[in-house]
Amino acid sequence: MIGTLVLATAFGLVVGALLGLLGGGGSILAVPALVYGVGLPLAEAVPTSLLVVGLSSAAGALPRLKQVQWRLALVFAVTGGVAAFAGTAVNKLLDPSIVLLGFAAVMIAAAVRMLRSGDAVGGSCALPGGGVHWRSCLPKAAAAGVVVGFLTGLFGVGGGFLIIPALTLLLGLPMAAATATSLVVIVANSASALVAHLGDTTIDVSVATAFTAASVVAALAAGRLAPKLSGLKLRRGFAVLVLLVAIYVVLRTAISGTA
């Protein structure tokens, strides 16, 4: 049991640091870490991941609250919160191996997007003065919120790897505001999905506590360090890591046929 807690702490530090540095995205490694690193079954790893990601994102958002675009966060949270319940319902109907393979596909797509993207911002929704053209962009923001929320419930991820490009490329937010807003949305979506999952599953409190505490501490520390580092280099290095983990998930699932 002590060995399991040590592993949970170690992986929590990694996930929390990535969340703090990237403003999202680090959560995509939480489920593989809990399943293959800590040894939890998928049915327990998903809600545990949601708890860890939600609390760690809240910690990462604290130093950035002044940069949050609260109206956009509300749109994403409302639409995503509803969709998270739908994603959770689908998760319960699927075989764990199918969920893991689908999760790996999402990881690969996210890694490719991060490798191909630069620091471009300023989508068609941005106004010259820095605001958002709500009439044309509200439907786009709502649709993006639905996609992110559904994936949060289905796979137990925060969705920062989708929220940040939606906020920067689609709505035209600067990266600092997108990062802060993404963390708030992740908190809201994770909470909704966790509530949906708790009805018929249990969480190992000791593992969840160790993983979460380590993740929160790392997210707070990394959040202060992030402005001093190159966001582009961080994202590309992280993309390579995500791609390697996705390949590992595919191979393990193909060999075992189960979680």
C-alpha cells in the first residue's frame, strides 16, 4: 500500500506541474497514470482523475484570477456541464478497452494539434479593441463547450487541450487569458462529471488524497514559474510525451484486451 501511495504522489506531482505550466493538457495524463502507474481499474481511475484534475486546476487558477474571461468561462461551463453528464452515461455503456482506445485516439489528436500549432491568436471572433463579437461567436463557444464537456465525462480529462485552442484561435483571446479561463472551465466540467460518476463507483480515498495533494502543490508552484518559460517549447515537449503515452496505452490495451 505504501508503494502505491508513493507512486500516486509521484504521478500527482507530474500532472499538477503540467497543469500549472500549460493551463490544461496535463490532465490528459491523469487517467493513464492512475491505470498503468498506480494500478487502479478504469472505472475508479476516471472519477479519481476528475477529482484530481478539478482541484489541481482550481489551485492553478488562483494566481491567474484577474486574467479570467468570466463570461466565456460561464458559457463553456454551462454547456460543458450538461454535456459531461451525457459523456458519463456513454462511458458506463462501453467496454473499458474501447474507452481506453478512444482515449488514446484523443491523446494522439491532441499531440498532433500541439505539435502543429504555434502561438497564433486572434480568431474571427475577436474585436479590434480586444473584446469578443458575441452575436456571431456565442454559438461557436457553446458548441466548443459541449464537445469539451462530453469528453470530460467520457474520458475523465479536463479538456484544456481543446479549450485553449478554442479560446485563442476561435475567439481570439491572448494566451494568458485563455490559460486562466481554461483552468476555470476545467474545474466546472470536472465537478459536473464527477457528480455524474459518483452514483455507482467508489474512490480509494488514500490514493486520491496523495495524488491530489501532490498535484495541487505542483500546480501552485508551476503556475508561478510558467510566465518565465517558453510556452511554445513547453507545449511541443508535452505533445511528444502525450504521443508516447498514447502509443503505450494502445499497445497495453491491444495486448491485454482489457484495462
